[in-house]
Amino acid sequence: MSKTYIVANWKMNLLPKDAIFQAKQLVKQYKPKKRNNDIEVVICPSFTEIAAIAKILQSSGMFLGAQDVFWEEKGSYTSSISAATLKDHDCKYVIIGHSERRQYQKETNEVINLKIKAVLAQGLIPILCIGETFVERQDGQKESVLFDQLSGALQGVWLKEKDRLLIAYEPVWVIGSGQAVDPDEAELTQASIKRLLLEFLPAGIVSDNISILYGGSVNSMNAKSFLSKPSIDGVLVGGASLNIEDFLPIINYNT
Ligand code: PGA
């Protein structure tokens, strides 16, 4: 049975003491139906809290992710963090190509491609974020934007049997808006993403190694309507992952 992923993206929102408090509370109150169940909860704090939160999450049934990475293994790259360093801190996942990095750091599909390769080379799992802006959607360009982002990010990426890749479809215009897209529309988009992937990846890889998540204003009220759709393999949660009251019902949605 394939897993369901619930990923918390804390972005740049929590001071260290608040992030550590939040992680400790989560560990205390998380009730997986059974250990080793089919739900994988991933917490992505700022780099500065990675080491502390790695310790807190140990044996909790939850996993650690980073919000970004640099593509080189080591060297004179001031301020950058390598995939090897993240691995050393017990990170299992790395968010790559979030729309906020594409917008504010001008991250391109080429850079995203290098990061995905670097993360896979360390045996970590990339969470590739894709999504169209409101203008692109209005102009009828949604599919072509998604295709460019997918094909650019995955150019020359060969997933081995043990590799996994998560793709988070996040329509840029709903992120942080409080208004998610309709779960039926999200489901249709998941199907289009699968179809687009099949244009350049073997069917076996698309079905066995890739999971497709939805992100954008997921909260405790609407999470279940996304997570109960068979073709939506999980959710990427920003704002609603920042406090226990909102996030606990999401990660315990099936208890
Ligand atoms: P949001 O953010 O849940 O606050 O909309 C999601 C994201 O940016 O990953």
C-alpha cells in the first residue's frame, strides 16, 4: 500500500524556542493509528533548528525535512547547506523549488534540477514543488507551466528502484490565501500531472516511485477532503502547521 504524506513547511515563521516547543508538543500528542503505519509525517523547520529537531523527532514516528539545499557536495559556497550535511542531521526529505524560492530567490528549473540530483545522490527524498500563478491559470497556461516545471526539474533524473520522489502541486495563487482549490479540481490536476510525467518517464517509475501531494491553504477543516481522494497521496501544509491546534487534527485525520 502506498503511503500518505503529511508535510509541515514551517517556512521562516518560528523563532528557535517556538519551533522546539512546537516539535516537542507534536511528539507528545501525535497518535499514529499504529506504529509503522502508512502515514508519514514530515516536519520541515528552518536550517538553524534542524539539529535540535532531529533529536526531538528521534523514534517519534515523524520525520525531518529541510526547506532547501545547495547542489554542490562541499567547497567554497558561502552560506550554502549541502545534501550530505542534511543527511548527517538525519533529514530524510528536502523541499525543492517552492514557489517562494522561485519568486524571491529567482530559482530556475535548471537550479531545481541540480538540487534534485544532489538530494537523490545522498539517498534523500526530494519534495518538488510545482504550480501555476493566477495569471498563468487565467491565460490557459496551467498545463504547459506544469509540464515545463516537471520536465525542467526532472531532466536527466533517473530514479533507481529504491528512490522516491514527491511532487507537491501547489497553485501559487492559493498559497497562504486561506482558500484552497476544490478537492475535485486538485484530483483532476493530480491526474494531469501523472499524464505529463508519462510523456518523459517510464510508466513503472511514475506508478512505483513517485507520489503526488496537494498544497495550498490546507487546514484542519479541509485536509480530510484532500486526503480521502485516492489519487492525492498527501498534503504540504504551511500556515496550518504552525500551531498544534490546527496541525494535530490534520496528522491524526484517520484516528
Ligand atoms: P499554506 O502554504 O498552507 O500556508 O498555503 C503551503 C506552502 O506554501 O507549502
